[in-house]
Amino acid sequence: MEYSPLVIGVAGGTGSGKTTLATKLKQGIAGNVIILSHDFYYRANTDIPYEQRIKMNYDHPDAFETELLVEDIKKLKNGKPIDHPQYSFVTYTRTNETVHVEPAEVIIVEGILIFENKDLLDLMDIKVFVDTDADIRLIRRLSRDVKTRGRTLDSVITQYIKTVKPMHEQFVEPYKKKADIIIPRGGQNLVALHMLIDRINALIKQKHGDLSE
């Protein structure tokens, strides 16, 4: 890498559209882009029986090995590759495989709690918060967890009431003020999306220009 990459943080509540926005940003940015999800860095908890793992609070900052994510981003910013973990939402633990990632011009970090950690926040050049109505987010989470994560409707609702909603109020919503840009409706907000893409592309072009002088 000839210069330090741009790091873009995309935060927001569960089901807000963070992943959709991150994917559309990647498609529109004129450069090499990688996406790192905070979800990759859920703690393995392999020493905890499955029956106990399913009852744990996965919406609290302590559920993540955020220090490893911070370390990996620093490596990428220094032009070094990483091998990030993979997590299974079916078994509530990490898989035995990792994913090799080479450095890129733009690093998009997406996750519910990424603005809560100061060390992680300090690495971000642009901070985006996806703001979506709570009822829409709940419906999306219900659909996703039942269809792709093997959950029952009752278990998703119970988890939402016991941990998701209170953790959102404690660790997600208050950190909206850390954002540089707040985008209602996430990836569906094409006006905001295109403005953000244009801004990122301009910054990339500017960096290339600075290097050529």
C-alpha cells in the first residue's frame, strides 16, 4: 500500500440495513474495497456448553473480541494481510476456518456496536449511522433469524425483549451522536448513498493526486 486506506464505519441497530448499505458502497466505490463485519469477531466461547451459549447476551460489547478487530484494521492500514475469524449463528461459536484478506484502498467496518469502542472509533475516517424505524428493524430480524439462523419465532421475540432492545437503548442509540452522517432507511436511501459514494471517490482521487505530486 502506498498510502493509508480510508476506514468507513457503518453502524446502526439490528436489521437497520447496515449490510445492504455497506454492500452498495462497495459496489459504487472506484477502488479496491473490503468489508469487515463486527459479527466475524464474536467470541468463540468453545469452553461453554451449547445449552448455555444459546442463553448468552450477544448484544453487549463484551460478546465481541473487538480488540482483535482493532488489531486487524491496524495491520491492514499498515499494508499487511489478515486472517479474520468466521462465526456460526447456528452453533453460537466460531468455525474452524478463517478468511484471508489482503489490504485495500477502502475498509468498510459494519456492526451494531462499532461506535461504542473508542479504539475502534478512532480508526475511522468516516462514521455513518443507519437510522431505521424500530418496527421495521424487528420485522427484518424476525425474518432473517427464522429463515437463515435456525431460530424459532418465539426465541427471536424473547431475545429481542430481553437483550436486543435494552442493549440498543444502552449501547447503540446513544452513540448515534458519534456519526458524521446519519442515513435514514440505509441502502434504500439512494440520494444519501450516491452522495456518500461521490464523497469517498473524491477522497480516493485526492489521495492519488497527492501521491503523484
